[in-house]
Amino acid sequence: MFKKASLWLAFGLITVQISTYTLAQSPINIGEMHNISSSVLDEKREIQIYLPPSYEKYANQHYPVIYLLDGESNFHYLTGFVEKLSKSPYPAIPEMIVVGIVNTDRSRDLTPTVQKADSKDGRNIDGKTGGNLAFFSFLETELMPDIEKKYRTNGLNVFIGHSFGGITALNHMLNGHRNMQAYIVHDPSIWWDNEVMLKRFQNAKSKDFHYKKLFLTQTGSDDPKNNTDNHFNGIQRLNHYLSEQPLNHLSYKYAQYEDENHGSVPLKGSLDGLRYVFKDMQVNIRAVPENPNLVKEQYAQFSKSINYDIQPSEPYLESVLNYLKRSNNPKAVQQFQNYILSIYPQGNLAKSL
């Protein structure tokens, strides 16, 4: 009897522990889904929003924004990349807001021209095409103002597109009116409309790109998506042109991934693309005790490379300051504290310095 009672008691304790554990669970949230009514497109659009971990704590902090096409396919992994790459004390990129744009009619929105009835350069599209300019109007007059009104943005914007989204990003670089400082373009459909986007870049010799950055990716030549090499060769021709005929104040880099296919190339390409866009920003934190001005100097160099003034974020500065305090260099600590106060005199850190 005693053994049975003990067994039931143990079983009861396990049950209570399991129940308590179950009740204590909480969801892991990476973002929120919002709706925006578009008068331009005459429809509601779903928009995914990711906010950096520091967003709530640092009420005076403003953040760069990534505008991400095909959000339904790309939002989940990209937010993980951004959070990891921006993590202090060794961030390769700044903390950023990610805005994923979910498709309603992808072929309509993400093509620059109407497909011709006798087109033989790729798969035939059932439905509307050639809606890039209307989509840009939605992006620039409705979505971006809404994001800038609701969230603390700092004006530094990155545009990411893949395939049809890739030619859309390239078209925005040439014809957009709202500023994007950097474009990450994955395996774009240059074959579209007899390589119309290649021709548009060839006609842009006199255009000033104001130090924008373009990172272009491509798969290996044996990717089945290449459609008898139309897809592959079109990107090759664009890369050759951009490499041989550098455009005015455009920073350009190309990367080919032999082991990736059309579906997987945005994964590796987004990692490398974000690193490329922000390559001049990264600071060797171990060198800061010997040179407390290093963060200031590095961000000035990055601002010059992208033609946009950006300051290190307060959460990043806090992590560097904590590192300095462990270095037994009081002079460097004081100098760095003065630097923080010069940027954020009313910030969170100012209250404790």
C-alpha cells in the first residue's frame, strides 16, 4: 500500500510539474502582421513588421529599415539574420526594422513592363503584368510614409528583391523617387521582356547614383531554373556590363554561388549582401581601449561610403562602454563617455553617466 501511495504521489508531482511548465510557456514572437489599405492599388496589403530587440528600451533611438519583397517567403529567415548580425558587441550591421511586403498579385506588381503576347523569352504569365510603377507609387506614397509615421526610422533604407523582385529592385534603383541607399538583388529575371532591365542600365551611363550600393547574386549555371540559360546568361550580361562600365557613383559587387539554386540563393546572398552594404561600419572592439575614437572614425568612414550620415546606436555604445570599463583604462572610459554624451545628451545612457 505504501509503495502504491508513494507511486501515486510521485505521479501527481510529475503531473503538477508538467502542468506548471505548460502554463508557463510563452510564444516566441519575431514580428507582427499589419494591414494597410492602398488607394493606389485598390486593395488591402499585408505588411510584416520586425522591430529590433532594443526598440522598446531605447525610446530615443531611430533605426534603418529593410524593405523586403516576397515577405511571405523571406521574412522569417531574414529577421533571424538581422538579429544575429546586429548583436553587440561584434555587430556587422546596425539593428534594423524589417518590413516584409506580402504579395497579392506578384506578376502584376513585380514586373517592369507588360508581357508581349508573342513573348518567347520565358514562361508565359496568366494575368496582369507590368505594374512596377503603380507598385512604386504604393511603396513611396503609402507604405514608406506609414512606416516612418508609426516607427522610429532614421532614413537609411535597404531594398531586397529576388527573381521578379530582383528586377523590381533594379527598376526602382533607376526609376524610384524615394531614396534607398542600398539594393540587394538575388538571381533577378533579367530575361524579362527581351532583357529590358539590362537595356535600361545600359542607357543610364549619365545617371548619378549618389553612392548607392548594389549587391547582385546569381546561382550556378546548372540550375534548372535557368530555362536553357536565358535566365543565367541575362544576369551574366548585366554583371559584365556593370563590371566593365562602372556607373557614376554606384558601388557594385557581384557574387555567384555554384552550390545554390534559384530558391536557396537568397539565404547565403542576404548574409553576404548585408555584410557588403555595412562593411565599413564594423569596429574591432578589442582596439577601442587603445583608440577610444575608433567607433567615431569607423562610422564617419561608413557614412562617407554610403553618402548618408549615420551614428552608432545607443545600445551598441552601451556595449562598447561596458567592454571599456573592464579594460582598466579610466581615461579611455571617460573619453568614450564624452563621445556618447555628444551624440545622445538626452539618451538612456546619459542618465547614468
